[in-house]
Amino acid sequence: MPASQSLILSLRRQPLLIVLRPSEPLAAAALLEQLQSLGLRHVEIAWQPQRQWVAQMAELGRRFPQLQLGAASVAQARAVADAAAAGCRYAVSPVLDPRLLQQAASCELLLVPGVFSPTEVQQARDLGCDLVKLFPAVTAGIDYWRRLRDPLGGSLPFCIAAGGLGPADLRPWLQAGVDAVAIGSALEEPAAAAGPGSPAGWQALLQALPA
């Protein structure tokens, strides 16, 4: 099965991605252990131009085989190469760059491009992208993706909404027509004991997913 279809199937079962930006990948190990035990499956670790990034991401992949670990913020050739070398299941970009897509394909790495305008969505579709990231989703608005369907012919790529969304946005955005939601910086905001970054908060995220 192509990597894109495998990820789509996994996201249909659990349409949520957690985006983490630790100082270095291994700094997220304790949190990843917690997420894996709770049953959260899709986690992106932001790429950084550090020598140890590749080795540490590979180590996380070995430690947490039940997680679908990907690389976030992949917007340059070195980041694509590092994500492939680390054995990431996928990589996610904030931009649509045909050169990066071609490089990723040559490395057998699934790269999910970022799109915003109707033109970028059409270009991604023409380039054969089965998945795209709507970014920044908070700027586009909750009804934006649904409004693109008829003008662009009804059949759109699998859409991950990302950028500025928090736990409270999960169910409304899925109900509005996107296929999955990525939550990142909102999880790092100060919260009460049962807030987004707590065990109860992670459990609440899972419970917010449609049955």
C-alpha cells in the first residue's frame, strides 16, 4: 500500500495529529511514552538544523513503534533528507514546493505539502498529492475548506487543518469538513491540572474525536 494511503487510513481511524517542538527530539521521550500509552497515534516532531536530530528521531522511532512519528516544519532540502535518513513515517511542510516533493519521492518519503489558496490546492492535486495541510487554518476559517469543494470540482485531497487550532477546535473543524486536525502550540500554553498538556487533557482530546 502506498505510504499516503496508509497514513490516510490511519488518520481516518484517529483524525488527530499532535505537533511537538522540543529543544531536541529526545526531550519529548517522556511525553511520547505517555501519548503512546493513552492511544494517541500521530505525532510530528519539528525539524531543527541540529546534528543530533536524525539520530535522535531514529531512536524515538525505535522506542515508540506504535506511534506514527513524522517530521514537522519541513521546508528545505536538508530537512527532507534528514527526515528520510531518520526513518520518519512522513514529513509535513508549511509550503507547496514541487522540488521538495520530487526530492521526497526519490527518498521514498511521504511529504505532505502545505496549501492555502485555491491555486495551491489545484497545484497539489495536479502534482498527485493525496494529502495536504491547510495552513494556517485559523486564518482561512472553519468553513474555508468546504467552500472550495464545488469551485474545484468536488474532489479534494485529504485535508489536515493546521495552524492556530486548539483542543476546542477539534470536533467543530472535523464536522465542518476537514479530514484531520493538527494541534501544536496551543498544547504548550499554561493550563490547569486537567488542561491540554495533562493526562486528563490528552484523554479529553481522544474523547472529543468522532466515534
